[in-house]
Amino acid sequence: MLLDRRHHTGTRLLKTRLAPIIGALMALAWIAAKAPLRVVQAMPQGAATSSVSEWMAARAVRLETPQYGHGFADMQPLKKIVGSARIVSLGEATHGTREFFQLKHRMLEFLASEMGFTIFSIEANMPEAYRLNDYVLTGRGDPAKLLKGMYFWTWNTQEVLDMILWMREFNKSGKGRVEFTGFDMQTPTVALEIVRDFAMKADPEYAAALRQASAQARDATSKGSAFGGATASFPVKPAAGKRARFSGYIKTERVTNGYAGLWWRVDGASGVLAFANLENRAPVGATDWKRYELEIPIAADARNINFGALLSGDGTAWFDSLAVELDGVPYKDASAFDFDFESPSLKGFFSYGDGYRVRLDSDVVQGGKQSLQVKHVPALQGESKPVDAGVAASTWKEGVRHFETSREAYRKKDLTAQEIEWAIQNARVVLQCLQMKANEVSRDRSMADNVKWILDQSPSAKIVLWAHNGHVSTAGYRGYEPMGASLRKIYGEQMVVFGFAFNQGSFQAIRQGKGLMDFTVPPAPPGSLDAMLAATGIPVLALDLRQAPGSGPVAAWLSEPHKARSIGAIYSEDSPSGYMSDLTAPKSFDALLFVEKTTAARKN
């Protein structure tokens, strides 16, 4: 999603409560709208105009439909456009267009089935997106919940879910293999959890320093943690291939804006294999001691298991008499865990949560002499100062360096290279988020680095990228370098970039003060790139811009900037011209995919 201009223009357009909900999102058009006005060449008239539209119509690849499942006869000419590229980037002119999403799905189907592409990567937070990978590879997990867990409404649509379900069926069919990944880094929450869990298992001596670094990162990127509690790492060997039952007693007081609960998570080589919590059974308000339990399968190929007790929101919760059963047999290891919390300090558990006090309580107990208390402790007015993102970034630079230089020590603990590199990459994601907040490194630069990391893990793989036109673009603007421009420097002609355009129709976006809604726009204004594409009369087309003539009216027209729609997370029909950017198409994209008339993406 496109960046909030606060990261590189200093304007105050989105200093509202909306910004933290949708992340640092905005349209590239807003940046262009603030740029000094410049005169652009009007659409050539008469013969010149006819020459451009005729060239486009003659060179266009006519696509029968944007929908997948219709074969590839009409798409065969795209093989010449893609050639031997290792990266195919697919943009979008809005974040909420059904036909764009469908066409991206069809492109993925074609590239995976006909051209050997094996990785898909979307403009979504990296570890959250990777959670979907286990589903598309093995079928484990709920794809709708996992998709929702990527935070943003933009991807939580029927079209994206349909693509994920297709990816699973494609992998089941034996016709090929395609993975689901993500390359964004705007939120550190899950990345922090992954790094913490890894350190608990591989580097417990570093736990105290990591705890402080994590608190800094949370304070610098939010108003505090959303939850606190105690977590532990469960031994994989005795649990693998069995069904675990995790139970315990919970008591609550004044939990009015959250819940108390138990949770359990199983990780595999490709991400989360299974997750369970109390869901709608979790106690809220004021409740007396009551036993709760959850069950979860432990895959035979599990690599890591974490579980614990937490309090979300306000109030206080007590936990006591926890128990674990494996295939109905009680698990006992007094040397590893104190499930009854009778020891002088937490045994086997790691406490966490800024704004929460986690301690042993001898006054409120269910059995024995102590329980675990988790209490929300709101800061007094003026008591704490926000952590500077630059200071937190400096701390995390040292943290990433620590993990990188400890690789050999981790290998000696029988950890796989994949586990180690995944933990280090998540530490980088935390650092990248902080660097973005501190205006040290741009979001697009970090996204490009993350794409490179994904490809470095699979040197022979070919990848399909999904992002906004403003991110896949290979042309910078006002001194800012988009992800596509950074990747072009690394991969050169090994990357082919498709920009997306449309003439008229509907899409969904946020209207400030009113939330998510559908918008409808009329045909594109005369003189625009979108209008010239529409003049071909072809409803859906692909156009290789690299085949443009070197001289003459077509070359002259394409060499000049023309207006093109560029709509991100937010739109207002009061100022439609503010969502048109000046675009010299061949400088930004290698090819175009155009849809004459669109409809809004369908919410899940």
C-alpha cells in the first residue's frame, strides 16, 4: 500500500485517527498533487491521436476475460513479454478493484502453470503473510482467518481468498508448486513474537536485552502493547504427532475492554501449522475461578511450539493449575515447568507486555499458595515519554548484528539454517519498521530488500509480486525511489513490470470520516493515458511498451507525461483530479494491463 506523505513530504493530510488503523497508506497521486504544477503536452489531435490509438490496438494482446480458469490460449503472447524474467511485478491503479485482483489471479495462474513461477509475494506484512504459506502448501489452517490476520481491508476480499484457494488446489494437483509470501514491514508485532520465541529456545542469555529492545520497539511504534502475560516454549519431541489438551483455571476482575485466555501455537518449516485459543469462551468482566481448556493437533513435522496465558485490554486476570495432556496422558516435567506457579519465580515461562504487570500472587489462589497475576497498569499522565524511533532503531541494529554473528552458535544447538535465517529476517523486519518511523530508510527500500531476501532463499525460483503501481514503478519521483526502481538496479532485465490502468467503473476505498465505501468514476478525462487505452476499443488488454517505435508520433506521445489514475487506500469524489498523477508510462512500466470498466472488490 502506498505511503503516507508524512514519511517523505512532511504534510499533515493524514494526521487523524484513521492513519494507525490502515497503516501508513496513501495514494501516489497525493504526492503528485502537492508537486508544483507543470505543463504537460495535450493529447495530439487528428492523425497523431489516431496513430497512437491505432498502434496500441495493433500491438495489444487481447485478453478474453480477467477471470482465472478460462485456459491460456489468449495469453500465449504474454510469454514473449515475460521472456526469461525472474520477477514479474503486477501493479494496480486502485487498492479496491475486483477486475484488477481477478486479472492478477489469472496472471499468477498463467505464470505458475505455463512459465514455472513458484513464489507469490504480496504487499503485506512479511511474517503475517507467511502464515498463509502453510495453508497453500499443506491445507492446514483457516485461509479466511489467516487472510484477515494480514490486517488490511485491501486484501481481505473474495477475489484474494479465491486466489489463495486456487493456490491450494494447484499445489494439490501435482501440476506445480507455488508459495505464498509477503514483503512489507509496517507492523512489528508478529515479527517481535517470532524473534522472542526463537531467542527463548536458542539464545536465553540474550533474553533480558531482547526484552528491553522489544519494549522500545513497541513504545516507538504504538501506544503500548495490546496484551501481556506469560509464554513458554514446549518441547517438540514428546508432542510431535499427538493431540495436545491445554487447560487451566482463570479468574478475572474489571476486564471491560478485552479478555483473558489461554493459547497454543505450532510452527513448521514454512510457518504456523496450527493455532488455538479460547475464542468466544474467553472470560471477560468479573468472573470467579473456572477451568478452561483447548485442544490442538501437533503435526509430526512440527519445529516449534509456544503456549501461554494472556490478558488483553484492561483489568486483572489470575491463572492457576495449568495442565498439558498429550493424547490424554498428563505431561509432567517439574524440572522444566511449574504449571501451579508455586516456585519463587516463574519457571519455564517468560513474562511480557508493556503496560502490564506480570507477577506471582499469594493473595488470590485457586489451589496451592500462589497464582499467576496479569494486571493492566495504565501509565499516569506525564509519567512516561514516547520512545524515539531512531533510538529504538539503533538498539535493533545491534540486535540484528547479535543474531547474525551468532549463527554458528545456533547451528551447534541443532537448529536448521531455515529457522535461523527466518528469525534473523524477522529481526530485520522490526528494524525496518523502526527505520521507517525514524525516516532513516524508506518503506520501499525495505520492501525491495525483503523481496531480495525471499529470492536469495530460493536461488532458482521465479516470483510474482503484487503491489500498487506506485510501488512497482521503476521511475522515481521527487527524489524518492520506489521499490521497483530499487529492484531494477539489482535485477535489471530479469524483472518485467506490469502497470495497471482502467477507464471507468467502481472500486472500494476509505472516505475520511465515513470509512470504507464504494466509489464510481466516469470515463477517464481526454488527454490521459487511461483514455488513450480506452480508445482502442478493447475491453481487456496487455501492451508491451518496450515495443514502441523509436521515432514518430507514437514515440513522441509516449515520451511525454500524461495523466493516469492512481488511487490508494483513500479517495474523495470531491477532488478526483487529486487522484491523477503525471505518468510517463515507459519510464515506469515495461508493459500495461488495462480494463475498460471495473467493479468494486467484494469484501469477505
